[in-house]
Amino acid sequence: MHRKKIHLTTFQIILYAFAGAILVGAGLLCIPAASGKGYSPSFPDALFTSTSAVCVTGLVVRDTYRGWSIFGRCIILCLIQIGGMGVVTIALLIGMISGRKISLFQRSVMKEAISAERIGGILRFTSNIFRITLAAETAGACLLAPVFCRQYGLWKGFGYAVFHSVSAFCNAGFDLCGKDAPFSSLTAYAASPLRLQCWHLSGYKKSTKLYNNHAEIAGDDIYLENGGNITFSETGKDWKLDGAPDCEDAIDGWYDDAANLRWEAHAEDEADNYTKQVKAGTKSGMLALKAAHGLKPDPVDPGDITKQNWDRSKSKTATNLDSNMISTVTLSLPSAEKELTSDVVL
């Protein structure tokens, strides 16, 4: 009896590889040694955490620090790295390091996994991915280590630095900052000099202007989904809107720019204007902002007045109340051209 061989396409291999990594990770997280004190994870909880780590979404059902042991956190860290670099990339790297010959089909799978243009040079490209990832994560860990080592000690602090560097580079969103308060994330480090620059492993020049993005749906310049948090500063003094579809006025702050209520300060009908200002700082939850300005006062039409600097003074007189309790109040506004007098009776 001949068994029929199963032929899988490259896309099926990639799909099954991710599914396999998730299931293996869930199985490892179910081991008692992986759970934290007083917590026995169910398979659905472990499966959810493993899926979130491999798919680098950052969603959790338990605080990562309190819910998992050191062994469990190492599993989560490996799953994040696998998800960030790709299961196929990791498998190909292991084959290259072990000295195995990489077949043409395996190279084709790798090409589809990383959306490369051609198969030629795919091994070199994979090697470069590994080197850049290692360099960036090492640099991030070195930048974060002084902060964590000062707070948690040398070895624990360095472990924290490595975990958060990998999580940041892979855009996973997992953290170990739940020791003091569950799900506290990195909000305690909002005032740290490293802040977002090191957390996201990116730096910006002082002259960089992060605005005028013209989003079609919401949040022209800053958009934050539920579950996230961000720290941002005030707008720059020299920031200006760049014209169509906006105006070219100076920017004076951050304004709400939600999907169902976009910022507007120049509507023909004043009732259609919407300028709700939002203060800079650390925010969490749903947030959609635009660097813009508030309502501008209508310009005064000078008319045919040619002499702008009038020499005028103000005076008023009032008579005593008469028998009918009426007093005559006179307001005088004399000028060089004409004396204006108006009588108001109260």
C-alpha cells in the first residue's frame, strides 16, 4: 500500500509553523514551574498568552511579573523573539548555524516569509536580519540596564533590561513592571530621561516635527488604541499647519481629533467648529490628537478710517434722581475730528 505524500505550499508551511509555535508555547506555559506563586494557569489562559507573545500584540490575562515564574517569563521572551523575527527565520537561522544545507524549497519558504523580491542572496539577507536584531536589542538592553540595575540590583536589573529591550524591538508590549502594582506598565518611568526614546529604540532630533500627517479617519498626528499608553510633550513654538486641507496658521497645542468628531476651527457655520484642547503628558486608552489651534477671532475691518491714532478721552456725567427716580447719564467720547455724545437714560 502506497501512502500519498502531502505537499504543502509555502503559505501553509508558514501558517502551520506559527500555529505550532503557539501550541508548543502554550504547553510549556502550562507546566507548574512556569506559573507564579498562587497561580495555576488554565490551558486557555496559557494559549492566549502564547498567542499574544508570538503575534506580538501585548494582550495579557495575567500580569506578566505576578502570573509567571522566571522560567515562564523566559518562555514568553522566546515566544516574543520568535514572533518578532518570524518562525521561518528562526528555523532557517538554526539550520545555518548547525551547518545544514538549506534546500531551494526552504529558501523559497523564507522568501515568502519575509516578502523578499528574489531567492538569490536570501541566506545573506537572513544573516543580516539576525545581526541587526541582535545589535539593536543589545544596544537597547545596555541603555535600559542602568535604570533597572539601580532599582533591582545587577543581575535582576540586567534581566529586566534584556526582556524589555526584546519586547520593545519586537513591538510586543509585554513588561515586568507589575511588582508594585499589577498591570502598571512603564508609567512609573514617564519622567525618566530614557522614556519613550529608549523604550521604542528610536531617537528624534530636536528639530523633528511630528505633525501634519493628515489621517483620513482620526488622529492626524497621535493615535493610541485602547490598552496602550504614551507620553508626549507640548507642541513646538514654531509649528505651523501646512495648508490644504488645513490652514497655514500657527499651532498652539494638541486638540481632540476623534473619528466621529474631527478638529475644525474654520467652518462657515460656527456650530460646526470643534476645538477641544488636550494637555500634554502621559495618556492611556483611546486617544486621537491633532497639532492645531483654537478658534481665531474675526479680523476687524478698518473701513475707510485713515487716521488710526485718535486722540480721545472718556467722560461721563449723571444727574441726581428726580421725583420719578430717573437719572440722565451722559457719556462723552470727544475726538480730534468729531465730538460724539450719547445720552443713556436709566
